[in-house]
Amino acid sequence: MTLYFEDLKPGRVFRSGPVTVDPAEVEDFARRYDPQDFHLDAAAGAASVFGSLVASGWQTAAYSMRMLASSELRTIVNGLVGLQIDKLMWHQPVKPGDVLNAEFDVMSRKQSRSKPGFGVVQLAWRTFNQQGELVMSLENAIWVAVREPATN
Amino acid sequence: MTLYFEDLKPGRVFRSGPVTVDPAEVEDFARRYDPQDFHLDAAAGAASVFGSLVASGWQTAAYSMRMLASSELRTIVNGLVGLQIDKLMWHQPVKPGDVLNAEFDVMSRKQSRSKPGFGVVQLAWRTFNQQGELVMSLENAIWVAVREPATN
């Protein structure tokens, strides 16, 4: 199955997960992209505003992208092409060993005026931990091809 | 030197870079977090809406975080603690071998009412490639301790 703009009706929900937050991957991500003590060292984490070793917030976003790319939305005809992110909030710290799940809701959509074969679809991402707590949420505009472009 | 809320005056600019977009790191990031063909395969990239193999947009954000964490802003007393991201836009694709630089501007700030020892500082991030083209921009609220909390 291939998803087009027409298939992404507001209200439709896509679910994905689980993903386990691998301790070695947390360390690897932190060393490469966010080398702060509270992402790398247990004692520094305990002394930080977080109170424990925590994953980089950008890694939580990356794990959520992994879940998006393994959800049914991976079948969008032109791939998952992000245009913009808004209201990205980190609600709870994510720790090594946490288990994440995600929901992606279609909020709204609009065909492009300048490129009639495409439209912009607004998704709401919500990522939860194994306690069901919301750890991250965001709004994401993606670029999706239309199955049957208007001819006028 | 250690930076506090008082030091982050609106208009102050912090610069960082360069960072080279390593082809092996692009592949590693894509396999782990964004396993789409146009991030992994040159021919699939050429046939995609991007017209070439491109890095995941989330990796551009991660590289920008690396530049933030190696800028003078790394000396913020409580570390770089992000609360929210808005208006994240991917303006141009980032390709393996590109060389990125970044600017971080203090846009505004506000002391917390509920936690008098802290404030929220709004940063604008702008990431550029080796041609000076803007590839990504965003607005980021961070949590910063106050040097001298008000006593009333």
C-alpha cells in the first residue's frame, strides 16, 4: 500500500513502537552530538537539574523519527519529507532503558497552490514512556504528493 | 567563565563551527533513526524530491546541537537545558561532505515567576552550509539559572 495526500484525512491516527532506549546508543549520541555531562556520566546526571543520567532531547526526537519511519506513514509515496517543526516540547526526561511508543495524528492538510501535485499535511507527534507518560510532543508539516492532481 | 541569565542579553550573538558532515556518520544516523532510501542510497537520493543523497533533517539539528554545545553557551551554569523548539525549518538539503557553521542569537528572556532562581531565554539558531546558504533555523527556549535571584 502507498499513501497519498488524499489518504491522510484529519483525525486519522498512526501508532508505532516500542523502541528501547539503548544505554550504548545514548552514550554514542551524546558523544557525537550533545556532549554534556548529564548525558554521559551518572554522577553528573544525579547532580543536574534532571536528577539522573538522561538522553539528549534530540535523541528522543531521533527515536520518534525512527518510530515514524517504521509506522504505516513510511509508505507515503514520496517518503517522509519534513518541512517544519513547531511546539516541540520535552515534557519528561528520557533515561537509558526506557521503552518508548509514539502516536502520529493527522491534524489538518492543504493542497499547495504553487505546486498542484503536492500538499502539506500537519501531523501531531506524541511520544510516551513505559509508564504512559508523555515525554515529547511536536507538530510537523510534511510534504505529500497528491494521487489525482486537479487539472485546472 | 560561567554564563548566567543576566549575561544573556537580547542581541548577543554566539558563533560556532565548522562541522563537516561525515558520510559515514550520515549513514550511521540514517540506519539508526531515519532509514529512508534517500538518506542511504545515492541512486534513490537522485530519484527523490531532493535530487541527491541527503542527511536526515534531524541529523542537521543534531549537528547544530553539537555546535551549540561547543560554543561559549556551553558554559551556562546549569548546562544547555532545552524546553521547547518552534519554527524549525529545513531550508536546504544537507549533503555528505557539506561544512556547517551556526549562529545563536539571544532574542528575549524572562525570569520565571514560579521558580525565582531561573529564567527562560529564547535563542534563534541559524545553520549555514559552505556556500553561506541557510540550511536550518529554529527558535529554542532554554532554562538558565539566575546569578542573583530577587529576594522579594
